[in-house]
Amino acid sequence: MEVEPDILISDSRKIVDTRNRIIHGYDSVSADVIWLVVTRYMPTLEIEVKELLK
């Protein structure tokens, strides 16, 4: 994975790990975990991505 030092995304490693777990182990991921990720972490990610797109 190529790293861009100018792009700062909080918890980027956790984002990748979560994506991989959902994609490869979707049958073992509970809806509660997905909901937690969406409600707790997505708002911060949305703000950071919008800043990058300016």
C-alpha cells in the first residue's frame, strides 16, 4: 500500500482492517458491530474526506 504523507485520515489502519473483515468474514460480523462503526466513526471520516476534497 502506497502512503501519501499529505493525506491524514484518522484510524486509517482500522478502516482497512474493518473493510477486510467485512469482505472476507461477513458471516461473522454482527449487525451491532456495523452499526457501531457507522454511528461512531463515519461522521469523523466524512468530515476528513470532505476536507480532502476541497
